[in-house]
Amino acid sequence: MTQKIALISNGWLGDSIACTAAAVSIYEERGVKVDFYCKWKQLQPILGQDKRYNFVLFNESFLGNFFLKNKLKRYTKIYKEPFPWSYKEPFTSEIRRLVGCDPSPQISIDLKLKRNNLKINPQVAISRDLYSRNFGRDIDEFIRVLSMKTKIVWVGLSPHKSSKRGKRKRLIDDLQVILASEAFIGPEGGLMWLSGSVGVPTIYFSENIEDVNKKIKSGNAWSSLGAENIWGSEIHCCLPPFCTNELAIEKIEGHLSNIKNNLI
């Protein structure tokens, strides 16, 4: 009997990207194409390009969940995103372990538009989330100083909107900007996951990781969150939590210099 497998992700946008690691591994290790259920409409034009699984959009409403339950009756195996995550290892490793695959952390999104085929502009893509997740940092001053050193292009939602309210935002437009930039800068979160998954160097603020680490009952957020845990520190740069703007700019300059010199 041919297996029919469903993988359901109902967490944050970045968590959904992490869960595709399991869908890809099931395809590569078992030869089975998974139906990947995701609630983020703005991810459909992006993840839908990856032919290693089938992207299926579902609605979280009462009626949507009713239809989802009926759909799931046809599957021989159903996997669900962990809730809560264990924070004992990178999310990509945990979800792969859950489905019985090799728990390697790295992940990629197979896009039609390849970064290697694009002209990389001398600019950095910066997430507007810096304002809503500033943790007391003077973002205006940070941007003022950074803009004197490199060109800045903004991506993501307006600061007053949460990702829950941004499902009409065309994330693929932001992705095209990110792909054509030297690096992505922003807080640890969904756009960091997206940038890293398409091979763009990321420089990310880590206050969110420290905040999560204080709230979880077990595990260690520092070993599970952030691009360095997924793709390594040679390509990605984690800024120290609550570091000064001066130190953040210094580290960003160094990382960008390595990128321009083709060292990473």
C-alpha cells in the first residue's frame, strides 16, 4: 500500500518554514511526496515552488478546521508540528527526528529564481520588525548610522502590524529584494528563516532568543533558535543580546566586508 502522508504546521511563520525540513527529508529519504499543510497564505507563492512536497493552504477558522479534519481521514500517516517545541535542538532537527528522518539542521527552499542567477546589489535588506521588537534599542539612531555605511532597503510588515495580521502582504516581493541584497538584517524570526533558507547571509539581533529562553520551562533557546544553529556561523552572524548600537554596527561592517571580499 502506497503511503499518503500529511504534515501539519500551525505555528509561527518561521516555524512553518522549519517544518518543511521534515517534508523534504521524507521525500529524499523515503521517496514519498508529503502534503504540507500551512496556514500562512503569504508563504504559498514561495513554498509552493518547491516540488519536493505539495503545499496545501488551510484556514484556522472553525469551518476551516472542520474541513481539515475530513481531509486528514484519507492519510495513512499524519505528523504535526510540536507544541510546544522542546528547545533541545534546532527546530529543523526536532521536526525531522519526529518524522523518523536524519535530524540534520540545515534547510533550503528550492526556488525557480536562484540567487546565483541574480545581480547582487550593494545593499542590505532590513526588516521593519526591528521597530516592533526593539527591546529598548534606539532603532532610528541605528538606522541613521548604518545608512551612512551602506544602502538600506526595507522589507516586511509595517511596525504596527503583527504577522498574524499581515497575511495579505506579498511576501514574495520582499523575498525578491532579499535575494538581490548582500545580506538580511533583522531580529531572529520569520524573515531570518526565509532569508537563510534561500542562501542569503543573515545578521540578526538575538534579544528575542534571550527573551524566549527566560520563558521556556525546559531546553535552551540558544541551542535551538537563530540562523547560526541551522546553517553555521561562517555565513550568518548572531549579534550579542542587548549589545550597543556601536558594537552592532561594528560587527555588521565586518560581516559585510567578508561578504564583499567573497570570504563567505
